Amino acid sequence: STPSGTAQPSSSGLPFGYPSDRVPLPAGITITDSRGPVASDNSYSVDFDAPMGAAAVVEYFMSTLEDHGWTEDLARTSSPFTLQYRDGADTVLVTGNGGADSSVVNVTITIGG
């Protein structure tokens, strides 16, 4: 079952093995591209359009990632925004740009550093 608040992709899907239990994506997004896992560094990348402003995207990921055990390393919260979180040797990088009610976002997860 899908936890509430996580995405059901409406365009292309998530890459095979994407750790959605650790890095859930916002509901209502449209995935525009996804890659992974890349064997050289076991990374996943997801690009998506979000029907929410940059501030709401930043708030979603700051809250959600901390709730899922990630620790903040970097938070540049004004658009264009950059958030970086870690959990042991794993990292999540969230970058994007947006206005008041829409955003273009990339999430890159690297498992095992």
C-alpha cells in the first residue's frame, strides 16, 4: 500500500527500486524524467513538475525527509532552492525552481555514498 501523501506517478514512472519508503514524493506531481539505479554509484534521479509553489515544495521535503530519518546538511530555501540530507552514507539532494503555485524539481538519491 502507498502511504498517504506519496506520489502515484501520472506521466512516466519511478525508476525500478526507487526507495519511496525513504524518500516519498509529494502527491499530485507529474514525473517528467527518471533514471536509476546507476550501478556506478547506486543513484536514482527523478524530475517532476509540482502543482505547488517553491515554498511548499521546500516545506514538504524538509518535513518529510526529517520524518523519514534524514538529517539536514544544507538548506537554501529561496528559489532556486537546494536541500541536502543524509542518512549514514546515503544522501538526498533536492533542487528546483518555482513560483507561487508551480515548481520544477529534481530529486537525486545516492545510496551508499
